[in-house]
Amino acid sequence: MKIDWSGRSHNYSNRELTFLKNVIKNADPLTQGKYLKQFEKAFAKYINVSQKNVFALSSAAAALEIIAALLKLKKDDEVIIPAHTYCASAIPFLRNGAKIVWADIDFDTRVIDYRDVEKKITKKTKAIVVVHLYGYACDISPFLKICKKKNIKLVEDCAQAFGAEINRRKVGTRGDFSCFSFHSQKNITTLGEGGMIYVKNKKLAEKVKGIRHNGHCDFNFKRKNYWQPAMGNLDLDIPNQLPFKFTLSEVQCASGILMLKRLDRLNNLRIKRAKKFVSKLKNFKNLVFNDSFDKKRHVYHLLSAYYAPNKNHNRDDLISILYNKFKIKCAVQYYPLYRYPLFKKINKTNKSCKNTDKFYDNMISFPFHVWMSNKEFNYLINSTEKSLKILEK
């Protein structure tokens, strides 16, 4: 491959690697120490919320598991989730007994369609999950209004949109809960895995420390000696809900502190390149991007497009040419969740969503890691242009 599909989003500088080496050498303990607190503090400052409401975790999926637990879901409760997303957006709610109601996407914005959600709200609806997929900031204003009116909890899945904004306000700060991902492929990563949870309600937020770390807490009485009756206490933060082990190491937290300092620069590079890519290919009307650069601040975690098929060619032809002729590996992403056997077997509401099916069956995602050189990126643009011209003949 001349341009492969990368499993990592960015590299670390020599200065960052030296800092992390010192953390590995000197940190004591290597988990749940000072770097955890510093990372949570820096993260809270970046999205402009209280540090008391954010908690570093092992993944965004872990954050969603905790959110599902905090919702205290009952057997007949319904959670509305877009079918066009990664499976982790849905599995935690299913595991906690909820019925998943699949929402369609808006064809132009590629994120959850409020109009479709409004039709699917019932008296059993407990929560709505808004996924800012591809780094596209979804306008959640209408969701906030209806959630408040009907006493429904709003969850923002910001796994792919860290740093994205709507009206100069960071995504993940307006819902009742939100999750962020620092997985290897995300806009910043904490050494391959990692996540963060935001819980707006102060009382619920107080439960997260114990839930994420095997129920560890202090004793509710003054101890005569620090070693008695034990080094630490264990308790349930939520009745009948066993805690998890979703902690993040000190080295990962230290890397998160470093990468937060570079996040805006990395996101700006993504935005700049996305604009260039879209601009260079704007004359090919059958390749349609979400290019609403002025309306919302998208951070382009991925660079996806819809390829309008005709009687002679389709999306697969474009991917094939890029792969076989130009040695560029593209991807097709986010198989509609209701098509998977996992959801068909457990969640019996496998009704299709028109826009989700149409977009997925004709979408292409171009390699978009920021450590791609400018030379490689220009080759990607030129090769895509040549491929599209071949299909036009």
C-alpha cells in the first residue's frame, strides 16, 4: 500500500516520549495517582465544566456502561439510538435490559435525525443517545427541548468528536451524560485505549468514582489506626448494581495531558485537510460530503462521503480502483446495527431505517490519519480525482 488504512491517529513527539519515559520510571503509584487528577482537571477546563463532574476511564464504552447503570433501566424501558454508529453506543443499554429503538440518520448531516426520533418517542422512552459520528457536531437543541418536556435523559456520545463545537460550546456539555474516547484511532489517544465520562447531575457524579473502581470508598467512621479494619472499604454506589474496573493508568493519563495541549492543532489540521479534499473534488457531483464547515465546527475524525451509484458504477468500483490501481486502502463503515446477528438475536426491533441503509450501502471512508505526510495527502486527492474520472468514462 502507498496509503494504508492506519490503526493510529497520530504520533508522539520526542519531547512527549521523553516525558512519558520519566513517568514510567518515577510514577508511584502507576495507577490512580496525581496524573489522573491532572488529566481530569485539564479535560474539564478544556470543555469548560467542573472537574467534579468528569472521570477518566478505560474507554468510552466503559463510560456508556456506567451511564446505562446510572439510568437504572427497567425491563420495558426504551432507549433511542441511531442505527448508524459503532456497536458500543448500544450494547451497554441492551446489557442493562433496555429495548433499543433504532433511529434513522439525516441524510445530509449523517447524524441522528430529530424528526425520526420524535416519531419514535413513547411513554417508555427513558433516554436518547445522540452520537456525534465522524466528528460531526449534531445540533442537539431540539433534543434538549423534548427531553426536558418529556423527562427523558439525553446522552451525548462524543467518542469521535472531541473538540467539536456548536455555537462555540463544546459537544458533550449539554446532555445529562456524555462519553469521550481516546482509542488509538481517535483524534487524540491515551496510548491506544482510554475514555472520559461527564455526568451533569452532582449527586450522580459522586457515584462514579466507586463504580469505576470496584466499589472502593472510605469508611463512614473515623479509624483509630489507618490499617484497621482494612486498608480500604467497599460498598455499592447504586443498589443491586455491582461496580466495574474501568480505571486508567498513570502513564495513559500523562499522555492524555500532553495530547490535550495538541488537540486543537490536530483538529485544525483535520479541518484544513477536509476543506482541501472537498474543494478539490467539488466538481464530481456523485461524490457527496458533509461539508457544512460554517454552520458547525466539525473536527473530521473521519473523512467519509456518499457515492451516488448509477447503472454502470457504484461505490465498490471506486474503492476497487483506489485499492488496485493506486494502492490506497479505503473503508466502508458502520454497518447498520440492526443487520448484525447480535442485535437480531437479542433486540427484536430490527426495523430498517431508510437513510441509514442508503448511506451505508453507498458510503466510502478515506484514510485520514494526521501523521499522513502532505505528499501522501496530495497523492490521495490526485488519485481519487483520477479514479472518479475513470468512472466517468
